[in-house]
Amino acid sequence: MPVDPAAAPGRVREARANDAALFRAARDVFAERGYDAPMSLIAERAGIGVGGIYRRYASKDDLIRELRRSSLEDIVQTARSSATDGGPDGAVALFLRTHLGQAGGHLPTLLNRSTPMTPEIERLSEELHDALSALVALDAERGLVPEGFGPGDVMAAIVHLRPSASDDPDEDRALNLRHLEYYLRGLRASITDPVDVGASMSWDDWMRHNSMR
């Protein structure tokens, strides 16, 4: 039966709305429950049936891979945007404030060890490395980060600054950003008073500790 062209835009809008609701629900539920979160809970939060998820994604791993892909695209874009307007505190600070203030911004780290890498995620990870390296280089030229600080340290900061998810996303974001300010003040202080404990996290170390290969 031919598709009514006049009806198609409405169906497209509905499908996009359902996808957006599913992504928001999946982000929240995985943040709360981790990889073992039941798909039924995601469907309930999204206001759709479980069958609606499986018509779009064949398995939980497929859904997680798509979440990782879209989240990595978002964080790469945030890093690139931060490089164009670092502001008085620098590009790294702007990037961290923006990323930690976003709902679901921690998904790339939360789910990294849940499913194997794919060529697309490998490519996006390299793009993230390049974008973060550019931020660090900009701040290093301005004397805003300590010697040896690198993109692996930026990602490690995101992990350590992120508290466990509560029932209140606004409360989580406020706590993220408050602890970030403590971190940034310490980072600036370490420029003239270097930290002599441990070593900076290289990107290879970051990928090894936070990816299933």
C-alpha cells in the first residue's frame, strides 16, 4: 500500500520523539543501575513498550553502542567548541564545566567497559584525544595547566569528579560543578607547587583502563 506523503512527516516526528525519549531514559537508567539495568525499566521510563526498544535495537549491547557513539560525538563537539572560546579560566576549565553540567555526560566512561570497541568508536576516541590535546596545548601556552598535564588527565578528572547518580539530576550536576571548582583551584595551584605523587595518566593508560577490547 502506498505511503501517504502527507502523513510521513508526522510519523518521522513521532519516531524521533520516541528515540529521544528512549535515549534520555536509557542514559538515566544506565547511570543508576549500570550495565545490568533491565530493558523493561528503560522502556517504562521512556513510556514505550519493551518491544519498541527491540524493534529499534536488536539487543542491549546494540543500544549501549549507540549511546556510546552519540555520547562520544557530543563530548568531541564540546571539546572542539571549548577550544574556540576558552575564556579567562582556560579551555580545559570551560570544557569540564560544560561537560559535567550536561545530563548524561558521563555515559562514555560509564559504559566503556560494557561492550567491545567498534571501528566507529575507535575513530571517535581518536577524535576526542586530538580535541582534548588541542585544549591542553592552548592552556599550556597560557600557563594555565601544570607541566605534564594531558588529555588522559582530563578524562580521569571527569571520572573522579562524577558522584554516584541520585534521584535528582539537578543535585548531581550541582555537586559535580562544586567539586570541579575545588579541582580547578588545585590544578592552578600545582602550576607553581607541582604534585610529586604518582604520574600523569597517558592516553594509552586511559584507553587501557576504560575500554573493553
